[in-house]
Amino acid sequence: MTKSDSHKITYRDAGVDVSKADSLIQSLGPDFKRTSRPGQIELSNGFAGLFEIPQKFPNPVLVSATDGVGTKLKLAFELNRHDTVGIDLVAMCVNDIAVYGAEPLFMLDYFATGSIDKEIAVQVIRGIVKGCELARTALIGGETAEMPDMYPAGEYDLAGFCVGIADRSRLIDGSRVSAGDVIVGLASSGVHSNGFSLIRKLIADYSIPLTTQVNDAELGDVLLTPTTIYVDAVKAMVETTAVHGLAHITGGGIPGNLERIVPSGLAAKIDGSAWTMPPVFPWIQSHSQLSQHEMFETFNCGIGMIAVVSSAAESNLRNRLDQLQMPNYRIGRITQSEDSSTIFE
């Protein structure tokens, strides 16, 4: 190409319209303000988010987590439903922080797409705002990235970053878990945000419509049910009970996550009949032909968070959860064992 043949190519010509992202963020300003909480520092510029460490923690420890929503997003694209995946994003981050007894302080999000569709983006980000409200955490910043050719039309990716705080003397790390402790399971809202690659393959291989009825609800609606946020439940438990360990049940299912907090020389014995699984899990099992143990290793199977407490503290802890209308079950116990693998009875 000669100089005479050349022509000006702008950023917009390349597929990036900075004004679209600016307009989107400005239109969501009132939504972001709904997540404000003490400690947040407001600035006129937007290079970063600032947050003051609360003075009520004499020995503060910052606790951080990052996560995404995974291939659950593919179902949102297919159903053109984008109002719940933002809640999933927040939940996956704040629940990981909560297991240490930490209080979530603030979130940042990363929303990336090939070309910003304002209607879709507003649904997604308002979902993130809703999740932050449920978690009582501030959304203090993030990034909206428009990257042509990176994503198919109408698709996007999400990532979340959360920072919380705990007092070092009250950290919950599983070190106090002992033989004789009781395992209490907190109910999940369904599949949450793990195992969707398997679910999507199952749907594709058997050409199952997302309008299929699963216990009087459409499959698509059941699968897009957002992940439960356990922040309030955990706060209530740790304020009233000496909790020895907490586990967020995500990828790896009950054994893969519970074993993280069970010390050497101990094992968890789980009674798989102690709770009734949401109908979506028997539906998955019947179509996938997974064994019961494989189901427990892949999905939460109706238990989204686990608390380990002494037998003396069980009644107090479960009463507190009942007051919050958080369904819960005694699902097992901690025993002496040379093999730390979870045992299902």
C-alpha cells in the first residue's frame, strides 16, 4: 500500500467504541450507589477503587478470591437471559471468602465482549449489583472491555474479584475440626455454577429442549437459578457459635471441598440420605448414568455450604439458621481415620 492509497482507520473503525462503554457505566451509576457501604472512598476519577480498612478489626487479615461463572454463561446466551449470571459471579467469590469467617468488603468485576450490547450489559451488571446487595459488599469498580473478534456476537465473559476482612484471632481454617464434630449442610438453590460442561454435553447429546419440565419448572429456568449467597448465614453462625470449619461446595462436590478442611488423621462420614436433593440432580443422574458417588464428586447435590461444629454447638447453630430461614441438615460427623477420604454411608 502506497501513501496515496492509505486511509485513516480509527479505533471505532476497528470495532471499539469507547463512548459506548462510558455511556453504559454512566447509565448504571445509580445502581452502583446502591452497593455503597462504610469504608468506601469516593473519587471523581475512575482509575481504581479505594476502600478503608475498618478499625473494628484489631488484627486485620485481608481475604481475597476471584472466580467466574463458567460455561453456565452458554445457557444464558442460548436463552437470552442475562439477569441472574451476575448474582452467580458475586456468589462464587463471596462464598469462598466467607468460609474463613471473613466479611466481604468490596467487589470488582470484569465484563468482556466483542461488541457492547447495552441491553445485555445492563442486565448482567444489574445482576452483579443485586449480588453485591445480597452479600452486603460494595461494587467499587471493574472493567468493561470491548474486544472485536474475541467473542461471537451476543456472547461475553465474566470474572469477579472480591476482598474481605477477618480478625486473625478468629480465622476459621479447619484446624479446630475434631473427632466427634457434627457436619451441618446448608441447602443449595440447585446446581449453582459448577458442572455445566457436563450438563451442556448431556443436553446436546440427547437433544434435550430447555423447555423440558423438571418438577413443574422448565429445565432452562431450573439451570439458571442463581447460586445461593451464604454471607448472612455464615455471619450469623460465627457470631453465635464456635464454628470449627466451613467449606463452600463447588467443583469437586462434597468430598473435594470438605476434605480441604479435615485435618490429617480424621475423616468425614456423610449420610447421603439425610437430605432430599432438588429434583434437578436425580434428573441429571438418570440422563448421565453417573453413579451416586460420581454425582457427589461432581455436583453439590443440594448442599452448597458445610459447617463443622462440636456436637454441643449443633443445636444453637441450626436454630440460628432456622431463624434466617436457611434450610439445613445434619449430614454427617467427623471420625478418627488414617484415610482422610470422605466416606458416604
